[in-house]
Amino acid sequence: MDTTRRTRSLSYEKTDQTKQAILDAALALFIKKGFSKTTIRDISSAAELSIGSVYRYFSNKEDIFEAIARMMISENHMVFHSDMLPPELTAYEFLLNHFDKVIDSFSSSGREGIAQLILKESQHHPELKKIYFNVMFSPYISELEKVVLIASERKEIQLRTTAFEFCLLILSPIWMGMIYNSSLSKGDFVSVKNLFNANLYALFHSK
């Protein structure tokens, strides 16, 4: 019995490792080459797997992209719920701490290019926009909106927009910074964290 359990455990571990290798390879290629120009053969080669192995886990590139989105939103630094805001912290402090980890992770992992990928490829692949919206954007901003409303109820901010629009104001420096660094910069990269921190301070301390 113990031998059977160990065998199953090793099998599950192997499966997880194979899936992760596919997702890591695909994400790097999608950012570097674009979704359209990346093939399943490219992904299998980068992951050092056979094409059949990739198809064993995913039907097509869209399935892989959705799995990447789910992987990213489930990572520890991305887990975000309004009920994680403790009463002893202001919403400003809570968001500053949370996004400090998010931005550090994006910068260190090279995932800043995901912004360019979504903007560029969604024009030709609307299914990517749908996946990104349903899996990442909508659930995340829904919780962020709740935090904004809590901040408003606590009189920590004075809303001059809808809570949803305020959320977009919070997130905009991250997107603009990533887009500038990946598409517009001539080598003069900006600090996404500095942009975000300055903007968040202004939003929460303006009277």
C-alpha cells in the first residue's frame, strides 16, 4: 500500500513538474515572440518535451494561456481578498504592502512583458482578452474595489470617481510603467514601483 501511494505521489509530482515546464516555456516565448508567432513545437522544444507531451496536457495555445493566467493569479503574492485588510492597517498601508510584493515579483521574473502581450495580441486573438478579463482582471479588481469602498467608509479617501474608476487609477502606473519599459523606452527604464508608490500616495493623501 505504501509503495502504491509513493508511486502515485511521484506520478502526480512528475505531472505537475511537466505542466510547470510547459507553462514557463510558453510564457517566456509568448512575451518574446508574441502569441501568434509561437507554435506548440516552439513550446515543446523550449520545455525539452515532445509535442505529444504538450498535447497530453493542453489542447491548444489558448488552453496554455489560460493556465498561465490561472497560475499567475494563484501565486502567493497575487492572492488578494478584501477580508485580508486588518482593522489596524489603513487601506493605503495594506495596498502599499501588497503591491510592493506584486511589482517585485513581476520585475524579477521578467513578466513585465505581459502587458505588451495582452495589448498587442488581443487585437488579433480576442479570446486572449476574454481569458485575461475573466481569469485575472475581473476577480482581482472586484476585490480591489471592495478595499476602496472600505477606505471610503473609513474616511481614508474622498471618492471623486466611482470605486471602479478609482481602482483603475491605482493600477494605471503599473501598466504604463510596464508598457513604457517593454515598448517605448530607449534604455531609460522607469521604476514601476516608484511610479506606483507616488501615485498611490497622491490618491490617498489628496484633500
